[in-house]
Amino acid sequence: MTQLASKQCIPCKGRIPPLKGDELKQLHKQIEKWDVVEEHHLSKTYKFPDFVKALEFVNKVGGVSEQEGHHPDIFLTWGKVRIEICTHKINGLTESDFILAAKIDEIPSLAASGPKKV
């Protein structure tokens, strides 16, 4: 388990600035193959052999998201799942976004089925 994945997401109450610059870069180094898009959100696309495996992954992401109380945008198509994460309340990124990304990367099916970022 990574250091980020061992943490818990903290609900954002607003009134805090989104992460920028060096602080954002340091957190980005701790997650693998996620893109930081315009310092606004994280994005990663996983590829699967079929629709069923992609859907199973989506359901597992949903479970982790519910447990953390932090919900990503999930885009499902045949053999692909794109996850986008940001803190909507501040329209940007917080540490919780990186925590959720790390937890998603540790979903057991990733090691077993080997989805790849596209």
C-alpha cells in the first residue's frame, strides 16, 4: 500500500485554495500514470479485454469511492474506463483527489487483469 493509499479522504468544506505549483507536483509524483489536466483534475484511462471486465472495475471504483465519500467522474465504454477526479467544491485539486487516485490504483483486479493506461 502506498503512503497516499493508506490515508483517508477528508471532505472539503470549501474556502480553501486548490493545489498549485510545487505542492501539486509533489503529490503527482506519488501516483502512477495519472495525468494532471490544467492543474484542475486528475485523469487516467484503463483498458480491459471486454465490457464485462471494464464494468467490474467501475463497480469496484464505486465501492472505494463510497467508502471514502469522494466520488470521481467515471466514463465507461467497451473495454475502456476513464476516471477523472477533482474536488468540485473548490473547482480544483486537493490531497484527497490524490488519495482516491492511489486507492483506485490498488483495486485488486488491476494486478490480476492488468489493464493498461491508454
